[in-house]
Amino acid sequence: MTAFSLDILLFALKLALVFFVILTLAAYLVFAERRVLAWVQDRKGPNRVGPCGLLQPLADLIKLLTKEDVVPSAADHWLFYLAPAMAAIPAILIFAVIPFGAPLTIYGRQLPLVVADLNVGLLFFLALSSIAVYGVAIGGWASNSKYSLLGGIRGLAQLISYELSMGLSLVPIVMLSRSFNLTDIVAAQERVPFIVYQPLAFIIFLISITAECKRIPFDLPEAEGELVAGFHTEYSGMRFGLFFVGEYINIIVLGGLATTFFLGGWHGPLLAPVVWFSLKTLAFAFFFIWMRGTLPRLRYDQLMHFGWKVLTPLALVNIVVTGWWLALT
Amino acid sequence: MSFFSDTRAILGGFRVTLAHMLRKPVTIQYPEQKRTPYPRFRARIVLTRDPDGGERCVACYLCSAACPVDCISMQSAEQENGRRYAAWFRINFSRCIFCGLCAEACPTLAIQMTPDYEICTRDIMDLVYEKEDLLIDGCGKDSSYNFYKHAGIGVTQPRGEGQEESRPLDIRSLLP
């Protein structure tokens, strides 16, 4: 076997493993969310399928795959088919730039535990997270239903309120690590994670990614109390499942990004780097679920006010203060 | 300052949900665990017998009249000795709302509620209970009560033999 084909094989293996782990994790995150929310409400949650209900995601998958796939007759068919993919694919693509472990050495060659070590990884993430909202907007538009349309509009309006502060909160990270490359950002946090230097940026980023993955204090595009299910009201079967799994992949990916940017990525004592990365990421996932069990939904204008009048100015001030501090030291 | 009090309120909410996460769930895992209903729980309806083993029901239609959903129907008949009984008696449990008004209305304590709440079936027609399904061998809640001993004047026993009944008086003996 030539060295080149071995490289290809290792890369394909890594790719398949990452893909499999992310999808399985997303499915089990749905299960975990149902269990944890049940505990918050003094219930037990799904515990019938398999031991402790662990086969529940499989049962859900079978249910979604065998359900009737309804397309509203007035819907814009092509866009209607396209939207779920546009919601799920950017989410999983973002994971490509996240380093999830220390580089391995196999057969005398370095195997970096990141799918694509882009030198503009951070910008790649920001670009893809902007594309992801097209799934919401197109899905809401193509369904030809007033609830879906309102959900799609809200998704767009939400994007312009949180995305600016999300991008601005990452500028100090770039200033500190002097790189857009996520591997370099993790390497810069070998001794001290950036959350110590940038607690404000961390809080702004955390709030922004909650809005980015459309979770409960900011789940305005879905808002089942007001808009039935918002942009995916008209979706059924596996198309709905794709939206759904995209949301949970987003949780994992954004948790991984918060880990990478602020908690030192895979750095940590004693345990293996991959374990540290998973623990930190899952801690974020748990926090999102916990938050869903705790907070009520914000009103539409409250989110806009909060994004534009609080988060963005704070992020700007934070950038100036960081620059001033960097110039002094 | 409202910023600090708001932050404290939000964090307090997180504390409460965390405390509930660690609390024991109140769920009763139904098919495996069953709660024991109280003796006066209102579920499946039965027809009871008097202490002598006879049917208590005298087919007076009061239960049927009291029933707000009209799920009780019957046909009255009379034995040779004048005792009334139900030729057939039917309760449609798919309609019954287990309000207990029939049991309250019954003058002979024949119709009674039991705590047996597990009567669901696959076929809705199985929920139509006939008299032989409803009739039980015991007396139910009031084991000593026998309607005819109290009020069945001259029907199943000679006049004056009942518990709360005086001997018939020979009115000629009262003449001055």
C-alpha cells in the first residue's frame, strides 16, 4: 500500500467516524433532552424502548421514516424539498473546522483530529452559520402558510440581531490568538483558556449561539405557542426530521465552537484530549437543555432590542478594551 | 439596580430547575406499579345480592333515570310471589362517566361502584355489560341490608314479618 492511499484511507476513516458520531450524538441529544426536561418537571421521560429507553432514538427514526411525507399543494415544491437540507448541511459542515483532539501519530505519520484545518476556520463558521438561516427562511416561504412565513421572517430578523454580536464577540479571540485558524486558537489556550481573559465575550457568544441554534429563550422562528411550529409547520416525516436533527447537530457544533474559542478546546489535565473536548461540548448541550427547562420565550422585539442595544455595543466596547489591554502588554 | 436583581432572578430559576432535576420523579409506572384506589373509588359498577342470596335489584328504573349519560337500560319483570326483578339489565361502560349517581339513586343498594378501574378493552362492544356480567355473589358495601326485610310489605314474606314492621292489627280489637 502506498503512502498516498494510506493517507486517503485514514482521512476517509476519520470522516466516516466524525459523521457517524455527530449524527448519533444528535439523535441521542434528542433523547437526553426529553429525559432531562422530564426530570425538571419531576417526570421520568421516555424509558420504555430498550434498557432505560436507550433505543428511543431508533424508534423515533423508524417513526419519522415511515410517516407520510405531506407536501402542501400550494407549496413551492423545489424550495420545499431544498429547505431541510439547507438547514441541516451547514450545521454539520461547521464541524469540519473544529479540532476535537490532539493530533494522533499513526504509522509514523501525523493525523490531525480535525476534518479540515482551514486557515480561515472562524470565518468559515460565520459564513456557514449565515447560510443555515436560509433553510429556515426558504422553508418558511416555500410552505405557503402564514405560520411558516412568519416563522421564516422571524428567523431572518433574529439572524440580523444576534449575528453581529456573535461575530464581534469573537474578534477579541482572534486578537488574542492572532489567528483565524481554530487549531491555532486551541493551541493559544494551552495554559489559560480564553474565558479567563474574555468572560464578557464568552457571555455574549453564549447568548448569541443560543439564538443561533434557535433554542428556548430565543426560539422565535418555531414558537409553538404562537406559530404552531413556525417555519416547519407544514413539514412532516423525515423532512421535519432533518430540520429537527439539524437543530441538534447545531447544538453540538456550537457547543464545540464555544469550547474551542473559550474553554481551551481539547486541552485538559489527566483525561484524553478527545474526552475533554466531548465533556466540555456535552456540558454546553446540557446547559442548553437546562435553559430550555428554565426560561420562557422572549418576545420578538425584546430579542431585537437585546441584540442591538445591549449585546452589540458591549461586544464593541469589549473589542476596544481588549485592544487597549493588548497594546499595553 | 435592576440589572443585578434580574440576573439574580434568572439564576434563581436555574437553581430551582436544577433542584427539581435531582428530585425523585412522581411518576407511577402504570402497568408495573399500580396505585391502590380508596374503597369508595368510583369505577366498575356491579349489581349486588342481599344476604340471603337473592338479587337486590327491583328494576325500579331510578338508576336509569338518574344516569346523566343514559348508559343504563333494563326491563322489569315480576316473579309469581310479587317480587320484581330485572329481566335484563345492561350498562354501557363505553358511555358511563362513573359519576355514581346511579348508586346514590338506588333504593335497594343493588347497584354499587367498585374500585376496579381497569376495564378497558380492544373492542368497544366488550364494554357493554349484561346482567350476568354485572351481578356478583356478595352483598357489596352493606352486607346486612335486605330491602324486602325493611319495606317489602307483603311481597316476599307474610305481612308483619319484616324487621321494621309491626304485626298487623286486628282493627276490631280496637273497638270500644
